[in-house]
Amino acid sequence: MFIANEDPSMSKRHHFDPLIEAITTARDPNALGEALESFAQAQGFQHFAYLRLDGSRWRAVSNYSEEWQDRYYVQDFSRIDPIVKAAKQGAHPFCWSLHDAILNRESKDVIAFRDEAIAHGIVAGLSIPIRVGFGHKAVLTFASSDTACLKDAVRMDIIEAAAAAAMLHFAFSLRRKRWSSGSASKLTPFETTCLSWVAEGKTMQDVADLLEEKYSRVRGSVDKARGKLDAVTLQQATAVAARLMLI
């Protein structure tokens, strides 16, 4: 057996180690928010935002000002936010600045959004895309009111950043995965997966194609899930599953 010599760098603390450790020990969503805020400040950022995108729906956890969060929600700015757009299109963490001249070539709506974000102290930052399954994404962003934060951000390990963001998403998702007692808790992973895709508007044939499974297996699994949930229709089954936070 070959055992490599210990690499001295292995004992070195990395940028995201404190955040990863805080996520691991957090006991509730509030602790996760506190961990994000502490990490952001330690790394030269002022703000953080975890944004989950589910088709036309989105949810956020952030320490941006309430005024900006309300404005972002009411105007549904996730549709035109250039950082969200870049996160949807890319797979790797990236640094950004709203002072980038390329944004001047965007539509009037995007330019107006850019100017309003800057006015609320959001100028530059680091964003980490997260693939969350079922065709959806989330993004974890750390932002600041100036570009000084980018000096250290560009040297951060993108693999470690992606790992921390994935752990954070999983931790936030635990709230949606609390299983109730009774037969509903006996849904198999495959039944849950099929029901989740159906809840996204897919037909059973679509689900079979996506999962590369036989239609008969998908149909049988969905029917079993419907029975376990005491639902009469498929629509009722997905509604009950969502209420019980199974999907």
C-alpha cells in the first residue's frame, strides 16, 4: 500500500472552512443566517443572499435591507437580475461588478435595475450557482457596496465554494423534508421523485423519459404514492405531498 507524505498545505485553513463548519453545527434556519452573515463580514462582504429559483417561483434568505427585499419581490426582479441570469446559465462560482461597462448594453429595465441596486449598496460580489434537481437552480451570493471585496474573492477556491453552497442548500431544504407519521412517510425515494416531477407539470410519459424508466413503473409508483397519501386525484396527491413537505 502506498501512503503519500502529508502535504503541509492540508493543515491550512481555507476561506470557506468556517462557513462549512458553521453549517454543519447549525440547528435551525436562524443559525444558518447568522453563519452566512458572519462569513460575509469576515471575508469583506456586507451582504448575503440565498435565492432558490423554482420555475416562476423564488424564495430568498438574505440580510439585504427590508426595503430592497420588498422592492425585489414586488417587482419580481429575479426576471431581469443580471447576476441571477448569469447563475442560471453557468455552473461555476463567479465574481461580478455592477459597474461593469458591459451592462450599459443591456435593456433599459436591466440598467434601471442595476442603478437601483447600486443605490441600495449592492455593487460587487461573488455568486455561486447551485443545481438543486428537477431542472431548478439556486444561487448563493455575497455582495458589497464597493469592489474592494473582489481582491480576495477572486482567489477563493471555486470547488470549496461550490461545496459550501451545496451544503447550505441541503441544510435549508431540511425544513421541507420533515416527514409526517403514517403511511405518507413510507413513500419510497422513487415514488417521491416521480411525484416531484409530476408536481412540476410533467406527464407520466415525460417522467419516464426523464428518468429513463418504463412508463409502467412510473405509473405504478405514482398510483402507489397517491394511495399512501389518501388522495383521489393526482392533483390532490401533489397538493397533499407539498403540504406535508414531502416534495
